[in-house]
Amino acid sequence: MTTVIDSKAADHPAEAGDATWWRQATVYQIYPRSFADANGDGIGDLSGITSRVPYLKRLGVDAVWLSPFYPSALADGGYDVDDYRDVDPKIGTLDDFDEMVAALHAAGIKLIVDIVPNHSSNRHVWFQQALAAGKGSPERDRYIFRDGLGENGELPPADWTAMFGGPAWTQVDDGQWYLHLFAEEQPDFNWQNRDVRDDFLTTLRFWSDRGVDGFRVDVAHGCAKDLPDVLPSQAALDATPTTDGQHPLWDRNEVHDIYREWREVLNEYDPPRIAVAEAWVASAERRARYASPDELGQAFNFDLLEADFDAGQFLEIVSTNLAEAKIAGSSTTWVFSNHDVVRHATRYGLPPLNGRDVKQGADWLLSGGTTPELDIVTGLRRARAASLFMLGLPGSAYLYQGEELGLGEVADIPADRHQDPAFFHNPGVDPGRDGCRVPLPWTRSGDSFGFGSAEAHLPQPSWFARLSVEAQDDDPASTLNLYRRALALRDELQTAESLEWLESESADVLHFRRPNGWEVVTNFGTEPIALPEGEVLISSGDLGDGMLPGESTVWLKN
Ligand code: NOJ
Ligand code: CA
């Protein structure tokens, strides 16, 4: 089988003109409160990030994506924003932000910030004004307020369940109810309100003027809503397809009007600011709409993240997404881990999902990491192979802090140390996402393994020591050095956004070639295979006997 997939007629090498820098960039996600703590209060901060720019430069990433750093009560890890145009005083100041941008840019690293348009926090000045101004006021129209049902409006306007569990409507003192698709502290904006639209344009300009290179758009598929006077039930919502742009809440067609307006603002800058949509939609085709050049330009593709370590699944996902990106006029994105999911070094050490639609690793986390038994060695071996496969693909690679250390999920966080609302709203059902948000280990020892001088805000397990940066720095076989070498090679080799699948010796092996003779071979099976011809550039496993071991990837040059 030889299939050529060319995702864009024009070539877009990473080194190309500034306006296309993002197309094949390697983007490193920083969860700011868990990256590095400069002032020793146990919480990661912007100065901590600045102090680690040399680490990022040596790692070889093209850009950093910073999860929310805005003032926030942290009801949802910062995705509850009090003020979109400031820095949380707990983690820095606007001056610290400017210093961080300057340090990143001096190192040749771009910065993408997270923007959260679907909801603010309930401490946002507009929500406070909405509460004070009362029913029917223009202030209330910026959010989604409704009267309740029942004789005295004592029942919610609908029986909807929020994403973190619990009701999606909360009653305020004067009896009205407001909608929050996420936590109660995250009231949804009304995007039919012009103030809301204008304010986000102001925010886009505010950060773009400060040197930000792009935006990651949270819940991009949720902003447009169509809420009739009589609201549908949760059962009716669940039964409504999300495939045709007509669902009352998700992925509505008119959401794209918002992003077309954003694109005009983003294009006021030179180079244009980029944007990447977080859009959990029904198909690659629906996703491509967000990624079109007159909208956000790029959209996350979570398909690999949701797949098992399986050649068939990977083949299908890569082929589909390259084709869809071509239709959208975008480049595709790849991601295995982020701040919302169980880290892939852990997922791959658990039994495969086999297509079951469950949150991967949730059961294991709920058991405190005991059931089923985690195979750490297999998990890390597969994670290294999968990452090396992904870094060879056309498109942008999004990495999550700590994956370059082969970090696993932390399963034994005591209940009273958890922070994620998902954990509290759904006791015993949703383990929450704190296990992938534990502060990074920089050194083998010390109060918080070099994260800072105080105990970290989420407890770090003792096994972090052997995965610390210090422990891996000088070890040529370490995961950290695998990523460093791979990113450096990728920088040299990344070329036109196309690949050609080559014949492989079994269905468990994927082999593709990029236009310049760069080849990537991944053996998803457990038995070694004969190493295909070519100069070996890098491999995730030991090639000692001229074979490619099971569950490993090699890059070749021919
Ligand atoms: C997606 C973010 O990635 C997640 O962390 C957050 O909880 C929700 N959006 C709500 O903002
Ligand atoms: Ca701090």
C-alpha cells in the first residue's frame, strides 16, 4: 500500500515565513501553577516560567501555550476568570508577564495564551453587576438568566446537568436562575449580547499588543446557544444530534460568526495572531470549520489522545485528519496529553479501551491506582514510541509539561488535597484531573523536587525523584533526552505537510515517509521486527541487534 497524503498544496516548513510559523510548530503546554515556583509559596508563577526559559530552549519547543494565568478563585483551575486583562496576583503581575514574554521571545519561543469565552467566573465584575442590577437589566443580559419553573419559580428552568456534574442552573437571591455549563462559579456568557462580543475583541487586542503570538480558545464550540422560551429537557438535549449545527448548546453553526469577527482582529497584527480551537465536536468535518483560515485557523484534534496504542487506530486517525486539515486549509494538530486527561505514559500501561467510550484511566484513578494493575514499564515504552511517531507527523505537535520526562499520573492524592471541581461534584464517579496537574520535579530531592522551596500545592509522590529533570539530564537514554534529540531533528527535517504510507511487514507496523527521505517506523506489536533500511536517526527503544523491538519507533533517513 502506498498512499500519498498531501495536506496542503504549498509547502509549509517550520522555518518558513513568520505568518506560517504555527503550521508545524511544537507547542509546549504550561499549566502555570504547577510548572515552577520562583517565590517559594508552593504555587507556580510567571517568574518561575521565566527562570525556566533556558530549559524550554534546550528542549527545543517552538511555542509555549500557557493555561489561564488570570485573576481567579481557582474554582476550575483558572478557567474561572475574574478579569481577562490582568495577571492573578497569586502568580505574578503584568510586569512579570512582560518579562516572561521578553525572555521567551529572546529564546525564539512564541507564546500562546488561553482565552475562555464561554464563561467568566462569578467574581467577574460583569457578573457582580448582573446580580446587583436585577431582573431584565442590560447587565443581566450579558449572561444567561431565566425565571424558574414551578408556582414560585422555585424549580430550575430546565433539568440540565453541568459538565462537572450537579445542576447547570443556579438560583440567585432575587429568585432568577443563571446557566453554567461547567461549575456553578462559571456563569455562561450570552454571546448574542454585543458588549460580550466587543469585550473579547478588546481582550484579543490587549494581549496581542503585549506581544502574545496566539490564543487557545477554551470550549470554542459552546459559545453560541439557542435557548427557546420553553427549554428542552436534558433527555431531549441528549437525544439531539450534534452533527448538523442545530443542537441548542453545542457546535451551533452561528458560533462561526464569532470567530470570523475574531479573525479580523487577529489579522490586524503582523504576523497575524494565531488561534487554536478547543472544540469537542462530532466529526473531523465539524472540527475543520473552526480551523478555516477566515476563523481561528487551527483546531485541536483529540483523536490520538482518545485512541489505544494500536496501529489500525493510529493509521485511520492520521489519514482522516490530514485529509480534513487539507479541506479546512489548515494544518492538523496532534496531542496525547493535556491538563484534562490521564497522562499517556499511564494510559498506555492500563488495559486498552477497545473502543469503549469511557474516560481513560478513570476507573484506575478511582481505585487509588490499584485496580487494574498499572504496567509502568509498558506504559512508558509505548508513550515514548507514540510520541516519537507523533513528532514525525506533518502538522503541529502539542506537548504537555512533564510528558518529556515520561511522567505518569498521580493516583494517590488524598481527598482533602484535591482541587478539581470534577472530583468534588461527582464523588466516587469522577476522579478529577489533579493527577496530571501535580507540580513538575526538577531535582531528585528537596522540599518539592526543585519546583520551589515550599511544599507544592498538590502533593508530589516519591517516585517523582527518578523522573526529575536532574535525574534525566545527563542520561542519554532518558525520555528527556529522547524528546530533546527528537525536537532538534524535527526542526531540521520538518518539511512539506505530506506523508506517504509505505508497505510494512505486518498490520502492527506503521511506516511512513516524508518528502525528504525522512522515514518513521513504529512497531505497535510486541515482537521485534527487522529494521527497515536507512540511516538510523533516533529510536525510542534499544536497536542493539539490528531489530526494531516491540512497541518502539525509529526515525530513518533514506
Ligand atoms: C476545557 C479546559 O481545558 C478545562 O480544563 C476546563 O475545565 C473547561 N474547558 C471549562 O473551562
Ligand atoms: Ca509562587
